Amino acid sequence: MTQITIHKAELADLSTVQQIGRETFFETFAEANTEADMQKYLTENFNDAKVLAELSHPDSQFFIAWEGNAPIGYLKINTGEAQTEPQGETALEIERIYVKNAYHGKSVGQKLYERALAVAHQENKTLLWLGVWEENPKAIRFYEKNGFVAFGKLNTIPEYL
């Protein structure tokens, strides 16, 4: 495997973020959804306007993982007003760590998680939190392995600290 590099996404990375998002979401959740529901979600959440708004938000940051010239995953973190649930100014939310299935078990998710930790440290954030679907045991194990514990549920989505 070629060395994995991570860079902060810019507006020019719009199509890369969309492509990774669509592919990884489909790989992870297609079996648990109807084809119609999956297509609706992908269309609503990875269209140009939605992703451009997310990339442009001053309180959100994206980081893309690359193997050579191939994008293989991304991280989305939020602070301040961008958090999906307000946790205060000292909090940083990991909204997404999406990694292509072919790269699971190759430390890509860990490298993206470590980037989130580095940003939290640089920005003096004292609370790192996230939400994960209870039907995603692989993600739950990953976060628990990294020291997160469930602290609540929001519409059946456990939130972790």
C-alpha cells in the first residue's frame, strides 16, 4: 500500500468529497435501506449545493485521505454553529469519518481520527463528540476503541464522548 496522505479540503475538492461520500455511504448502508430511500438520501445529501454549503461553512472543516492520487476517505469536523447538536464553544464534533471499504483495517480511519484530535488540540477544544447509528457496529467498535463512551441518544442515534 502506498503512503496515505491527508490534506484539508477546499472548494475545488467538491466533486471528490461528493464521490467519496456517495460511495462510502452506499457501501455502508445500502443493505439496510430500500433502493429508493438510498437514492433519495444520496441525492439530497451529496448534491452540489449541499456539499458546497458544507465546504463553505466557516465552522466546518473537511480533510481528505489519499493513497497516491486516489481519494480513499474523508473526515468532516464541526465547531460552533456547525455542530449538529449544540455542545458549546469548547466542543468539536466529528460528524463523519468515511473510508472506502477496500481501505478498512488499514489505519485510514485512525489517521483521520487523529487529524480531528490534532485540530481539537490546536483550537483548544476540550470536548470531542460524535453521533453514530446504533446499527453500525463497526463504527461503534472503532470509536469505543478510541475511548469514546455513549452519553445519550438522539432519535435512536447514540451520541458518544
